[in-house]
Amino acid sequence: MGSAPSSDRGAVGHAAAGHHSGVHVGPGVRTAAKLLVVGHFAVGKTTFVGALSEIRPLHTEELMTQAGALVDDLAGVSGKTTTTVAMDFGRLTLSDSLVLYLFGAPGQHRFTRLWQDMTRGALGALVLADTRRLSSSFDVMGVLEELAIPYAVAVNEFPGAPAHTLDEIREALDLLDETPLVRCDARDRASSARALIALVEYLQSRTGHARPLEQA
């Protein structure tokens, strides 16, 4: 991951404030990292990337059609009218020296080969999960494990979704003790930033460069 900086609270404020909102990366940035935002269909990946990106995010959403309804599981997401057909892309300057490039992948099974290709060069992935459909996360995590992509899990808290403790969710998803598991609201920039920071710190700890994130 390269070196990173001091105080988690400062980094959250740094990211949440949209520290660098221009088109170009700041002159002090020394490290860039490609991260994936993955998860099953309608779990909030596009919303997550859009909430965090300091540049206008790239979305490839299209209106859902009746043909898609035959293959996409709409249980619990009846209000969804669009779907990602290629990827979402955003950028987040997490500190004065570290910029993250976020690639959100479509969640439907028919796009699995596409996002497998997207894993090339990625340092890790954030898996978004939904307590209404926890079992739908297994296929996504299985592909990441097959490709040896380290990941953290963020439970996107939807209104009215079943409430479970993190320990219960960890057991239900059969996560390793070392795998970060956090809650987030994909609509909220600060909440989403904290989830992403949990992944970044985990990746840093795996490479032996674990240092706290830089204070703004």
C-alpha cells in the first residue's frame, strides 16, 4: 500500500470534507491504490461510490427492462429502476499522500466475468452486504477468495432491514476473525469513508506497513 499517515478521526474528516475536489490529483500524492467495491445486485455500490468520489463519478446505469426482471432477483428491492451494466468509477484523496481509485462492479451473476477482469491490479475489495440477503454475498466473497483478493465487509444499513449484531453477521457470513466487518450508510460520505478506511488499514497491516491514517 505504501506509507500512510496519523489519526483515523482526522482522515475521516479529511475524506468527508472532500479535501481535493479538483479534476487533477494533488501535487503531494505519492501513492495510488485501486480498490474494488463489490457486492450482490442492488446492495448500494453505485450509491457508495457516488457518495465518496471527489470527482464526478462515472456511472454506467441503464433502466431495467422486463427481460432483466427474468434473471435479476428483485426480492426486497422492488423500487429499483436502474442497474449498473459495466462499472462505477470514482476517486478519493484519502490523505495528502494517498489517493484511492474506486471501481464498483455490477452485482448480477451474468457480469461476474467482467468484474473478475476488473480485479487485475486491485489491492483489495470492500464487499457491501445487506442483512435482508446475507446469503447473496457468498458468491462474491467466493470469487474474491479464489482470486486471492483481500477484502473487508461493510453492512449497508437499509431502512427496515433486520437488525443483527456484528458478531451474528460475522458468524452468518463465516468470516475469518481477521476480516474487517463494519456498518455503513452508503448514502453518507463520512460513514462510507470510515468503511473504506477499515479496508485500507487492513491492507496496510497485511503488507507490514500499518500506520495510522494522516490527519487533515
